Amino acid sequence: MSKFQPFRSIPDPADAAPGAADTVVGRETMAGATTTLVRADARPVPENQAELHPQLKAQLRELRLRTGSADPDVPMLLRLINEHYHTIERERRGIVESMRLMADEAQALAHEAREQSSEHLQVILDHIKDVVLLLDAQGLVRTFNPTGERVFGYPQEEVLGKRIDLLIPRIAEEESVPEALERLSASLDDTALDLAARELWAQRKNGVLFPAEIAVSKAPLSQEQMFVLCLRDVTERRESEQAIRESAARYQLLVDHAPDAIVVLDADTGRFVDANDKAIRLYGLPREKLLTVGPHTMSPAQQPDGAPSEERARAYIERALAGETPVFEWMHLDGQGREICCEVRLVNLPSGARRLVRGSVADISDRKRAERVSAAERQVFEQLTRNAPLPEVLASITALIESAIPGTAGAVSLLGEDGQRFAAVHAPQLPAPLRQALAATEVGIRNGSCAACVYLKRQVLVADLGKDPFWAERREPALAAGKRAAWSTPITAAGGTLLGSLGVYRGAIGLPGAADVGLMARAAQLAGIAIERRRGEEALRGSEAKFRGLFESIAEGVYQSGRDGRLLSVNPAFVAMLGYDSAEQIYALPGAAALYWDPQDRARFAERVDREGEIRDAEFLMRGRDGRQLVILENARQMLDGSGQCIGYEGTIANITERKRAEQAVFAEKERAQVTLESIGDAVISTDAQGRIEYINPVAETLTAWSLAEARGQAIGTVLNLVNEITREPIETALQGALGGAAACAASGPADHAVLVTRTGHEVAIQASAAPICDRQGQVIGAVMVFHDVTKERRLKRALSWQASHDALTGLINRREFDNRLHGALLAAQRGEGTYALLYIDLDQFKVVNDTCGHQAGDRLLREVTGLLQTHVRASDTIARLGGDEFGVLLEGCTPEQASRIAEGVRQAIRDFRFEWSANTLSVGASIGIVQIGPNTENVANVMSAADIACYAAKDAGRNRIHVYGADGGSHRHREMHWVARVTRAAEDNRLELFFQPIVALCAPAGRAFHELTVQLRDDSGALVPPGEFIPAAERYNVMSAIDRWVLERAIALLRERQRSGQPLPLLAVNLSGTSLNEQSFVDYVLQSVVEPQIAGALCFEITETAAVTSLSNARFLMSELKSRGARFSLDDFGTGVSSFVYLKTLPVDFLKIDGQFITHITQDPVNRSMVEAIGKVGRALGIATVAECVEGEAVLAELRGMGIDYVQGFHLAHPLPIAQLP
């Protein structure tokens, strides 16, 4: 059953009988009606859809007649129903009063009957409309009027004498009939009680019960107590009232299920007196609480337009009470204080003494929100239409979000061009710190909702950003701004390209509703349209500016003209090309023909364009403003209208006057080139694209023995026959490579071995290069080849190459070449392709011969020993001079036993050899180390180290013997530890002593003193050990860096001491070994130690050529760093390597120290002399000073002076002296 209580009408006291109490609201009346108020604006129930009471139907008809409308005015209908209930009430009261009067009349009539005739009384009883019975004290019927006969169906005779319960069975249930009559009559006599008739069920003769209202009064008759009972059949009235109740229930159902909230307001108390379920849900208050408040409680202090709510509400209520039906919008508050926008309809509710107003309240929040959204969208589109700035459009979009979702702040984040971070954030309502944090955000899953939604390419809704991992990196600024929830949607272009994100930030935790999500999607779509349109506009403006800039800045003249020849548009280049000051001057000309040297050319131009539709690369002569003649290259086409008719011409012109002059100059230059080619010393051959000769110059004619007439048209291979001088294989010419598209190339194959076989069969060593000849499109149209005779150069190069790989004294291969061959043997042994052995031979007593008889004797001894070795080893074996008195022999296909036998034969031959010098006969011996090379041998360094160890083991065992590496491992370890410990201990104990040897200026200007520092070791016995004894061992066992560090440290200390004392700083040369250069820690030490410019400028670091080449990258780096600080570098032992000259361009050296083996025999050996002379020339060409070492005679010194060598050093000038004697 609905909780909605019927709205009772309040009876008018003026309609009640005097002394009667007011009828209780809602209580059933005599007529059985209950008054119910239905909604004033409830929909009517058509007559053909419900059974209505006839009276209600009549009222509906009357209502339609009054209003003239098929749709009933419900408030008027309610007033009609209310008036009908008043009529029924008045009728009921009249009936009760009439029955009371009838009872009184009956008593009077009885009295009158006694006075008048009974016929007169009978007439009255026969015509009264109610049933009147006269009962005696026992309840027996004494009289029964005709109305009773009609109502009950009994004839009078069947009722008279019968007790009244025949007609009214339930008149007495728990009492006797006389007692019931007494009670009923007593209630009627007591005016303090309700005058309402009693309603009982009467029974007709046919047994049918019907409702009846009765009134009983006492009437004494003839000294006998009688009762007069008046009865009225109320069946029709009960049926009518039931129909009205059913109809009212149907209207009540409409009220309960109405879409609007309905409340009834007492205008005097200002409180609601009733409300339906919709109102309870709308306001969010229990019924009991809602009925204690009124509109002033459920409204904010002011309405959205600023008007006070209380005053405006009172005005609307008064209008409703005056009969108006005001309809208006109103801002309500619910029980939680949330604002609800509603539409209210007020009607007056007639209710007697109270002033009641019924209100229909409809929640229009969604409608208002839709209106705001629609208005905001129109505003956005209007802004887009008028090209409003993008920030203004985006601000409108965020305002749309903020107005539709209260308590939120909108933000639009725009992606940068790279798509990896946001470039800007438009959020007017967000605090500046949070905007800045969001603007600097990279796209990522932990940098906030907006960054995450772009990264994931989907909507991201965060209910609590204080806990959500999406906000791990941006949580603090968001919380500091008071934001707790964040909802983000990607913004995409029509093609799906991500443009940014739309963010909604709220101060309370929670998720958006479905409507909010839809609004966000719509707002994101609007933002995408705005951003994409703006970018399109910017691109269009950029494109327009680009093409405008192209039009303005293009070097060619651009024009448009009409068919009449008048120029319509020209660019600045066109104006400048013809010498005018502005385009207006050209527009003022009578036509374009005035610009042509021959005005008829314009007409011919137009005819040709009309005929062909366009012209390309047409040359015309035009006239500049100053009268000069211009050669113009013109391209033009027709301009067509929509119908395809020609309306003018457009095209470009280029001034090729200078190009034409250049072409003429080229023709002249070609003639000069022809003369030049015939005069130069190089041979030149040119061909077409197929390789057929077009031209050869006189030098080429001489070298090939072909004349130009004979060679023209011949294939290049026919005239130019090149072969490899070693393999005799044909070589492809460089010109053939150039025809293949190479930009420039040399002859294919080994260029150093190319030989030209002339037409007569002679061979000429040549060096050639070629290049393709290309046209403007880059297509190869031919090639040219230049070559010259290098026979003499190649012969010299072979000599130099031989010297680089051989020992000049003995003619044997040197250490470098030996290492190369040893490496090849090692690889072959590792592949299992042969067995090899290495003999390491060190001459005993060689130093004695050298010191006793001099270097010339030593040199002769080495040459004779070389002859011995060559006679005692096989022809397939390789002999090399490895050092001063050290030789190496690589034995191929040799077992360990064979190697031992060969080594023993060599040892005996040397032992038996007697060396005669002057009057002296000397004997020498040899200590030989043997190393077997097999598949497990690791590398060349290990092989040489093992051979060295074996050789020293032989020396330690007493010299003049052989030692096989591995036969005595203890000897190896002892020798290794001996040298390592000895050198290391000497450095630690400061038993190394520094010496200096002057380097004297010979042809260079005299300057500061220049000395080379050397080091000697004082052994445990106090004797000095020269560097030649322990330096090789130190290098071999990687302790050389300790010695180099010690020398550098002493040199720097010496220079600083002299600096402090004010003495001049000499230039000190410090040797650095190759092993030291390979140690990064040593390089770091040098860089850390040599810092001050004055100290660095007094140091010259000597690096051997071999060490520099072996550690090229380290050497370059160290040289670059130290030279930037002022230090200098000297390349020691220069000339011993095959690639000596190659590295001079890459190594920034200041001095070249020519190896002593070239200096010693410079006066006797022309090859050595040529080598030294060549080094001197190269040094002067490169600006590098040269130093000759090992100068041991005046003749050598004179020879070096004649060659222009800058500095000299050697025993002839000065022996090494202790550093303490440094001047």
C-alpha cells in the first residue's frame, strides 16, 4: 500500500448543522465517501479505459464544457469533485436533520392523530419517501407505510405484528430488541452525541441484504411507549461512493507513479504537509524529516541569478494562492546539500480553512547539463569559425567540463612534435605548480593519467591518485594542489594520430558516471577537431608562406600574362633580371612584346604556345631596362579557364647570358687545353663511353708507339697493354675502371708492378690514374687516363724496399722481415702443414773483437760469420741478422734432432773459425738456443722469447754451446727471475745512474743545449753495467717502464731544480721504449707529470721507429697531448723500417734520428749515403730536423755537413757523461 496519504478536504463549518461537530477528516460519512485529492497535473483516464462513477463522468463532461479542451484541467476537476463532496455532505446532514424532524413530526402526528382523524395521518405516511415503522415496546411492528412495502417487498399484513428483526436482522446482537431500541432512541435524544444516522444491514423479503440508515425515537401513544423507526435505503449512494473511491484510488496510483515529485505546502506554516515517494527520493530525506521542513530549508540562500530564495519563493506561492499556475526553474538542495536544478509548477489546493499549495517538482539537471553542453559546443564551433586562438578554444572546452561536472578542473595537454612529451598544458583552473609539472611530463605509464592514457592509447580513470601507480612520478604536485581523482582521455585526429590528452581533476576521490565519461569523450573529440584544424591552418599558412617565399625568392623570373600580352603578375627575380625597380613599372608597359629584343618574338612565342600547349627551354633575346641585350631561356604554358579556353600564359625565364659567354670561353679553353695536353710530360689518353680511343697526346704516342691517327677508334686494351711484371698476368687499365663509374681510380691490381708492353714489345714501368667524363646528368660519356714512366723510381723503390727488409752490413734479412717469415711458419705449423725450428745465435767474444780492433773489424767479422752460416744451413732455411751480434735461423721441415745437429755444426764451424785482423788472429764462439715450433706454439713473441731464453741459458752454462728450450726449465725460470729482480731492485734502490751525451748542432742554428739522457746500472759489486747489457733484458721481460719512469722522474726533478736556481734549461732527450708505450698506467703517469709548459718545453721524448709503428695509436695520442703542452718528439733509429717515410705524415715528430748503421759506413757505402741523403731531404721537406747518431770520425762529420744534416751525436764528439757534470 502506498505511503502517500490522501489529501483530505476540510469541511466548511458554515455547512454543518448547528451544534454538530465537524466531520473527522478521512472518516466514512453517512454516504460512505472518502474524499481523495489527486495530482493536479496527473494524466486523465479516458472513459473507455476505466469504469467511472456516473457522477464523475458528468463532472468530466462539465469540465470539458467549461474549459473547451479535450484534456481536462486537473486542478479544476479537483475543485468540482470537492464541491460535489460538499453537496453530499450537506445532503447527508439534511437527511439526518429531516429524519429527526420526521421523528418529531411523527410524535406530533400521533398527538394530532389523537386529535384529528387517522385518515389525515395515513396520507402523510403514505407519501413520505423513507420507510416509517411504528414499533411497540417489544419491537413489534404496529404500522408499515407503503414506502416500506416497496423497499422490503413485504405487504403490510405480513409485517404487522412481526418483530423488527424480521426487517433488520442485526438490530440487536448482544442485547434484546427492546434494549436496542432504547439505546438507539437514547442516542438520538442526547444532542451531545453525533447526529449521524446509524447504518445497518436490512433484509428484503427475497433475502437480499442492503445497507440502510436508521433513526429511532420514542413516541408515547395512548399512554403506551412506542418507537418510531425511520429507514432509508442507501444502496445507490454506497455504490456511487464506492465508484468514487475506486476512481480516486486510480488517480492516487497515477500520483504515486508520476515522473515528478509532488509536495503539498502549508502556506501559513511554510512546511510541507505531504509528499510522494518521488519527492522523498529527490530530496534524499525520510518522509518524517521532509514533513518538518519547507522550501526555505531545501533551497540555497540565493538562486543562480542572485535573487534571495526566500523572497522569490513567497512571491510564487502567493501567485498560486491567487489562482495562477506559475511554472518556473528553481535551484533546490538535497539532504546532503547538493544543488538540484528543478522545474516547479504550483497550483492552489482548495482545503477549507487552510491555505495549501501543491507543487510538482521535476529534476531538470540532465536537461540543463545538456543545454550547457550544447551551448558550450556552439561556442567552440563559433570560435573555430571565427579562427579564435587555440588557447581560447581549449579554455572553452575546459570550462564546458567544469560547468557540467561540478567540483572539477579541466586540462588539455598537447603533445610535442616528437610525440614523447607534452609541449603545453591548457588548464586555467589548475594551480600553476601543477600546470608546470604536467607541462614538463614525458609520455609514460607512471607520469600521471594524461601521460599514461597517451602511452596506452586508451582512457585512464584514476579514482584515488594518492595510491594509483599511474601517478607514481607526479603524485606530490597533484596532492599539493588538492586533487584526489584524475580521469584522462586521449585526443586523436581524424586519422587516429595522437594529439594529446584531455584531463579532468577532482578534489574528491571517485570515478565519473556514465554521463561524465560520455561528456569527456565528446570534449576530447571537440579538442581534437580544434587542434587538428589549427594545425591544418598552420600547415596551410606555412605552405602558403613557403610557396610565396619560393615565388619571391626563386632565382628564375616567374610571370603571368593575358592573351593581349599585358603582364599580370611577376616575381622580384623577373623585375631584377630585366633591371626594373618594381613590378608596377613592368605592369605599366603596353605589353610583354616591349621586353623582347625583337618584338615579333613575342608573337611567335604566343603562336607556338597556342599550337603546342607549352614550350620548354626556348632561347630568346630580351631587352633590359638599360638597353642591354639578355639571352633568356624561357619555359611557358597556357592558362585555361574552367571551360578549357586559354585566358593567358604563365612561365619562367632564366638569364643565361653569362652561361652563353661561358660556353664561348669553354670553346676557347678547349683549344688551349689541346695545346697543353700536347705539351705536358705525362701521357694522356681519352676514350668514349665504349672505351674506344678518341685522343692520345704526343707523350702517349711515344710510350705506346702508336700514333694518334692509328690509335683513334681502337679499343683501349689494344693500345694500352698492361701486365704484372712479376706474375706476367694481364692488368685491367684504370681507364676501364673509370668507365665503370668509379670517380677516380688507379690501375687495378698491384700498381707497383704495372708494366706497359709497347707496340714494339718494349716494357715500360708506368703509374696511371683515370677518371670518368660525365655529362650534366651525371652519365659517363667517356674517360681520361694519365700515366707516366716510373721505371727509374720503381728501381729505386725496389732498392729501398730491399734495404728495409735486409741488413745493410751482411745482406741478410733483418729482424722485421724475419718476424714476418717466422709468423708465416708459425701459422703453417699451427695448421699442421710442416715442422719448424728456430736457432737463436749469439756470438761470444764479439764485443772483445769490436772493442779491441774497432767497429770495422766487427763489421768484417759479422760478414764472415754470415758466410759460415750460409754454408752450414740448407738452402731452404732462412738466415737473419737480429741485432748487433745476434743471428736467427729458421729451419723448415726440421725435427728436433735435425735442428740440434745443424746447430751443433754451426757452433763447431764458428768455434773453428779464426778471424784475422791486422797482425791479430782472434777466435770467437757462439751460444745457440733452439726452439721447436709446433701446432701448440702461440705466437712469434713467445717463440723469440723462448729462443732468447735458450740462448742465454747456453751462455750461462759456459758459452760456446747449444741449449734446447724446454730441456732445462729451471734455467729459464732462473734467467727470467734474475733479470727481473736485478733491474727492479736497482730501480728501487736508486742504483740506476743518469748520463747525458750532447747532441751538437751541425747545420742547424746554434741554440739551447741539447743532450740525450742515458741510464747505467750499478750492480751489487759497485761496477757500472752499460745499458746494452740490461736494457734488452728489461724490454724483453716488461720491466722497461720502471726504468723509463725513473729516468723521466729524474729529468723533471733536474729541470725544476735548475728552474728554481735561475739556470737556463737545456733540451733533454728522454728515451721511451715500446713496452712502456703499451702500458696505459705509464702513459697516464707521463701525462700527469709533464704539465708545466716550461718543463714540457725542455723535454724531447725519443721513440724508436719500431715502437712508434707497433704502438701507433698510443704514440699518436701521447704525442698529441704532450706537444700541446710544449714537449718535442724524436723518432729514433729512423730508416730501419720498410715504411719509414709512410708514417712521417701521421706522426708529429720534431727530430729524425738516422739509424747508426747508415751513418757508420756512409763514406764507403753509396747505398747508405743515398739513404741518409734521402732522409735529410725528406726531413727538410717536412720541416723536421735530422740527427745523425754514431758519428765516430771527422770524415763522416764532413760528409754529414755536406748533406745538410742538422744535428750530430757520437763518440767522435763526446762520450756519455754523468748527469752531475751537466753544464
